[in-house]
Amino acid sequence: MKSTLVVVSGVVALVIGAEVGFAQLPPVAPADAAQVELGRTLFWDPILSGEKDVACATCHHPDFAWADGRALSLGPAATGLGPARTAASDGRIPVVKRNAQSIVNTVYNAVSRRRRRRGQGATRAVDQASAPMFWDNRVTSLETQALEPIKAFEEMRGSAYSEEAAVDSVLARLGGIPEYVELFDGAFGAAGIRAETLAEALAAFQRSLVAVDSPWDRFQRGDASALSAQQQRGMRDFDEAGCDRCHSGPMFSDFRLHAEGVMENPLLAVPDTGDGRFRFRTPSLRNVALTAPYMHNGMLSSLEEVLLFYDNGRSENPNVASGGGRRGRGGNGPPRVDGDFRRVSDMSSREMEDIIAFLGALTDDGFDRTVPTRVPSGLPPGGSIGRE
């Protein structure tokens, strides 16, 4: 099923303990079609980047389930798409310090479950204004998130202008293109081209990318043939190993921050402290089979490596202690791995294979893959990705 518009409501099920409790995704307001299409055009237009060679779609491309298949992304002064992308700045612009997450289903960021008693649960309605964004939850709402890459040196800004001038510079560019003036007027009326309408358009498009009809969803709706016997075993093993402590709810994420002690990516000049305590947000597992490599810095290349990391149950980062207990008073001592991480049970090789099979059942690749043939700036859609 191809989902091109925001889903107003969808029935899914929650795996809670060893039982199944049904729940409904909270309703989402229908998107304005003109704003969605304007947002799509902007998302693909390199005019939003300082050096006019990077679009949002450079690092969030449908060929890679709206991620980019890289451990760490390459922004300005680079060429190629996904894993084939190479830097061409001679070190002037560093890699992006975190893995590019898929933007599919970001409309449901923060949808989680509220536990009542074992075997029951309920989804929590999401206030779009408070939905957490980025690996460190540093901002909320897709509208706020949409402008941050435009200001980031290594993501889209490059050396063309300062961070403070980035958004105004982009707005001035858009205002100088008659086609964009017309498109913004059609989508927002008298509001015209402003930072707020730029953010709203980009957010509207991202909210339109929905994929919630996986084999797991169909199984929970009563199609007993949707999951194989191995996938059903993996569903139970996933719960029994404790994976669902953090990967909970219909999005398979609690959207909270956890310290797990993932090894540092050697491409980074300094350690990535996340929220300041080496904590990073639990990613959704929907379409996880399509979005390798994994973790906030892409250091685990396969789902097997991820499960082995959890099975080992210890920090591989010298900045994060493996032991339990709390940090000393006043925050003394290193951060410690999250308690839920330490409580993941040992997994046999067969259990790992079954869990990986189950994770494959969370795949819905029917998301919108539309690529514009042109953008109003006249630049190549997607930036310098080798498809000019």
C-alpha cells in the first residue's frame, strides 16, 4: 500500500509482555495538499543550502527509505548518493556527526504506550508541538527541526554565510524566484515567504511520509498468515529478551534518551556526548531492516551486530561506565549505561536469528518515493548526487 498523505487514524497493536493489546494510533490532522507539495519541492531543492549543492533529500532519500545508508552523512562539497557519496572539500567541511534517521513516520514521533497493568496499554496522543526531534531530543516539533539543518555548517550551510544569517539568506533567495513566490502565496496566502511558512511547508511534507501497513500490522489485525512461524517466535523472543522496554508502543520506541555506551565513531574529532550525558533517543524500529547502519553514529553495520552488542551488555565507550548504580553527588564520575540496557537478557544464536526475522516484519516499503523532475531554482533535484 502506498501512503502519500497523512494518515488520519490507523489501527495497530501493541506487543505488551507476552500478550497482545490492541490500540489505535492517535488521529493526525489532515495536511494541506498545497503545503505538502511545496514542502516536497523545497525538500529536494539545493537552494536551501549555502553552497547550493545539498538538499534535504541528499541525506534523506527514498532509495534508502528516506535515510542515506551511511554511518555519518556528508553535506556540502561532496558528491554522490548514499554510501557512494564522497567528500570533496579537502577537510574543510567535516562529516555530519550523527547517523541520518529515516523521516518516514515522523508524524508519529513520541507516540508511545502508557502502561496500566501487564497485558494492557493505551497510546498517548501526541501534541505535534512537543514531539521530540534529533538523536538528542534537543528541539521539539517538525517545524523547529526543519530549519536546524539549514543553519548547521556540516549539514547544509557550508561556508556561504554565518549560522545567524542562514535562514534569512535562504528566504531572500526564495523571494527572488518568482515561481516560489507564487507557490508560497498559493499555500499560505498573505503570509508569503517567511521562516515560519518555510518550516511549515517542510514539516507538512515530512508528515505525509507514512508507512504503517507492515506484515506485523496485518498480523495484529487478524491475518494469521502475515508472519511466518520464525517471525512469531522472534516477536516473543523480542519481548522476553527485554527489547520492548525501550522499543515499545506502536512505533517501537519510547522516544526517550538512554546511555548505552556505543563505541565512538573514529571519523569524529571529539566524542559525541549526545544530550551531555552520552544519552541518545531510542529510534523507531519500523522499517529498521531498510535503514542500516545503526545506532546514533552508525557504528553497527547490521542487525546481527546490534543484537550482539546488546547481548554483551556492556559499554564499549570509555566515556560511559558499564556498572550499575548512580553517579556521585553533584554529577561526579562518568555517566553509566542505562538500567534497561543492562537488563537485556542473554540471547542464543537462534533467538537472534528469530528476532532479526521479526524485525524484518516491521517493514512497509510502500511509502511515497516521488522524486521531482525539476525544482524552481533550476538546480539538480537532490543536490550533487550524481544524477544531474
